Amino acid sequence: MARRNSNGEGTIYRRKDGRYEGAVYVLTTSGTRKRVRLYGATRAEVHVKLTEAKAKNDQGIPATDKSWLVGDYLDYWLESVIKPNRRPTTYEAYEGNIRLYLKPGLGTLKLTQVTVPVLQRFLNQQLSNGRSVRKVEMLKETLSPALGQAMYEELLTRNVARLVKLPSYESDDVEPWTPAEVTRFFDAAKDHRWYPAFLLVALYGLRRGEVLGLRWSDIDVKAAVIRVRQQVVRANGTIHIGPLKTRAGRRDLPLLSAVADELVEHRVRQVSTSDADLVFTTSTGHSIEPNKLTQTFYAICAQYSLRRIKLHHLRHTAATILKDLGVPARDAQLILGHSNIAITQQIYQHDTMDSRRSAMERMETAVLPSTTMLRASKAGLDGNGSRQNSRQTRKNPVSLLGSFDGAGTGTLSRNRPTLGGALERVTEVNAILRESRRQWMLGVVAVNLAVRNQELVAPNLHRLAA
């Protein structure tokens, strides 16, 4: 008589279609018990699947009580997890990536069917379709937290989005404005009603949303302080006034006197004050559309033939000028409101040819002091304004050290300038080298004479011995 399986052991039987089916009761994520059915072409295959399901249940890993499709789960994740907890702009970005790319490509698959090969093929296809590496990275960055939430809810055992590979992404080089270009822009924009806003962007490196979110109550003229506390952004077709992106963005900055004067004049000219107490508003007192500020910036650049950069790159410009002025990186980080000093140094602060040249000249001064003295002496000799002598000296700097005379004594020509201690030291070194060469040559001659005398004396000695 066949043994009856105990509760929890599961059963395996053959179906009418010839396939095998196994069933076992397991605990689900909702806390209830559910009978899970597993299928295979052979009894051994179903037995393996049944053993794995029982092992997970024994370890306390619950089974899903619902078979999620990728598209359905992404919709749930957006509405239940992202919308209540993240900024509107984040929700908007995720929603667009899911609606336009992830759901059409992966939405009909079961959540457990999204394996590393499946996701890798999907992302590779997106690259083949002409999507940029950065865009495909954004798709991966959207799917990864969604799958991470599925792991948290014990619907998946791993996040396959973390295991796929993409080509390296290299961002475009940013060439910030020089201080002279910033000055030209200020001259061009000084008559515009948003000139104080551009001052705050270029001098303080404030973000566009931070400038537009600035309130009059955030400006303390007596204490000379600007308090950055909120921002204005557009998301899902509407303008939102909300908190800053990070805690580091909440910062107090010194109010420069020139900026204070401009803000006072701006308040006098302001037609109407918004209910939100905003510093910068439209003529009707409403929040300024963020893209409008950007378009105005581009229009000023075009009108006055200024080199066009992105408005956000004024933030890079401020960071780079602070670096060139010798401001410590920590202070620059606090001014810009970065949560990590590496962001300030590696992304926003850029080197320029002038800064590189200055650095290498300081290196030259540190390790080649004699060269620096030569340059200083040359500059003094050419003080009469003769540029030709300067060019000749640069072409042949060794000429300052004089030339060896015909006898090879290496003395400095009398018509050459002396350079104090540095050249005296060079002369001493040359004298020592000459004496060493003279002694070496005398030694060589003495050895040669000794060998020759030995060759002449040896035959005579043999005769005497005979």
C-alpha cells in the first residue's frame, strides 16, 4: 500500500496531457497559507521545483500571493511608493520612463521572468534603437528601485537591474565662463528686470529653482544674510513651490552689499507681491516659469554675442572662480549647497589653462630656483624695452652662462652678466669638473707610459738573464 504524504510534503502526479504537476502549501506575503502548483515535463523536474519551494518556506521566505506582471507592479510602485514619498519632478521622470519605454518592452512579463539575460537584451535593444547611453542608464535607474521595492516586499530574491552591464557614459565637458565673460554678461543684463536674479545665479551659484523660490522673508538686510529654504519647479504640467532637494541645500549665505542694493531697488519696482511672498514674480504677481528665466538668459547672450552656455553652467562658473581665487573647497561646498565635497571638486570645479599655467610656474619656481633667477635677471637687463634680446635669450638660455674659451677652461666671458651666488656656484662646479678631468687624463698618460716602458725593458732583462 502506497504511503500517504504528510501535510506540507506536497504531492506530485501526472496530468492527462502527459506533464507532471506538483502542489504544496506555503506561507504567502499576506500571512496566509496558499497551495502553490508547479509544473514540469518529468517527475524529477517537478520534484526539484517542489523541493526548492519547501526549502524557502522552511526558511521563512514567503511566496507571493499574487502573480504580478511587470507593468502592473510598476504602476503600483509609482502610485503607492513614489508619489507619496518623492518630489514631483522625480515622479514625473519615473512615470515618463515607465510609460514610454519599460511597460512597452517588459510590461507583459511576469515579475519573476525578468532575469539578467532578459533585461540585458532589452537594454541592448534600446541602444541599438538609437537611445543614448545616458537615456538607457536612466531606464535602468528607474527599474532598479522598483525591483528593490519588490525585494523588500519579498516578491523577488534579487535585483537583476544591478547585475546588467552598460557602456561607460561620459558627460560633455563643461567650459564655464571666465570672470571677464561674467562681467560682460552683467553689463549686458544690468537693465533687465531680472538682473538681481542673474546676480544671485552667477555670484552665489544658486540653482534656478532656488532663485525663483526666494522669499522676501528669506532676505535679512540688517544682518546681511540670505536664507535659502525652498525652490520653484515645474512638474506634471504645473508649477510647484516646495522644499529643497537635500538638507545641504538649506543654507545661509552672506548678502553682498551690491546685491542688497539691487534687491532694494527691485522691490521698489515690483508691481505686485505674490501670496507666496516671492522676490521674483511675473507682472501679475505669479511664480515665474523656470524655463522662462532660461530663455531670457539665452536671449541676452544672443543679443550681445556672448558665448552661449547653459544657465546651470553659471553654477559651474561660480564654483570654478571660487577655486581660482583660492577659496577652500569646504567653503565652496557650503556656498553651493552640495551634500558631498566630491561633487564640488569633481563635477563643478573645472581647471583652466590659466590655472594650469600658474600651477606649473609655481612648480618651476619650487624645483628650479636658478631658472627663476635667470628669468628675473633677464627681465632686468631687458628693461630698456628691447624685445629682440628677450627672444634670443629664450631661444638660447645657456648663453647667459657664458661659453668655454679656446683652451677649454670654461671661464665666463667678461661681457656676460654675473648672477650672484647662483652663477658663482656654477663656476665652482665647472672648476671641480675640470680638475677631475685633468687628474684623470694624467693618470691615463702615466699608465700608458708605464706599459710602454715595460715592453721596452723586458727584452733587455731576458738577455741579461741568458
